[in-house]
Amino acid sequence: MANLLENNVEGKIGTQKYLCTISWRNGTLLMDEPENIGGRNIGPDPFSTFLASLAGCTLSTLRMYIDRKGWDIPEIHISLNLAQELNPELETTISRAISFPDTVTDKQKERLLLIAEKCPISKILKNKITINTTL
């Protein structure tokens, strides 16, 4: 199975509690935890970063489709959160709300909802995931 990314995403943590530096092809992201659990709130926490991936993928997928259709939709908004419950296994529910300008028709909204579900990150999250960890 071939990797989707040309280069690995890499991370490191030093002695500053919870502050992680994450690097990808040509950028760096600082991740941290909120102050109320011992971090310094310097960057997004892992849950926020996880949801940001879904938000960015959803928005980009919608923009590609809108542009291909030639529709005049200048802006799309998205809001995400997640909840977890032990039931008896851990169950995670992601809430994703997408909104468009009032000029978007109901028929367009229905189509865009289907397209949002087809973004690559949505597909990954809705299918089997295997994490192979090595030392």
C-alpha cells in the first residue's frame, strides 16, 4: 500500500509540558494543551487539530465542487465539535455544521451535503483504520 504523503509528518516534544512541534513538507505547527490541564495553550490541542483536518478537507472539497459547477458561492462556514461516551466501548460522535449564504438553493444544499460526506478525511474516518506503531 503506497503512502498518500510524499514526506512523513513528524513531531517532537521536549521538556516543556505538552508542547509539541509538528512538521510537514514545508511548515511547522505548535500543538499544546489548555492551561487547565497543565499546558500553556500555545497552540491547538490534538482534538482541535483533528477537527481542523476534517474542517479543511470538507471546505476544500466543497470549494472544488462549487468551482467546477461554476456556482456563485463566495463563502462557506463550518463548525465542528466532538463528544465521547463509554457505551461499553468508546464511541465518538463528530458534529459538523456547514452553512452557506442565503442565495444557495435547497437543491444545491442537498448536493453539497452529499459532497461534504465524500471528502477524503470523512471517508477515512468512516472506514476501517489500522495504526501500525513501531519503536
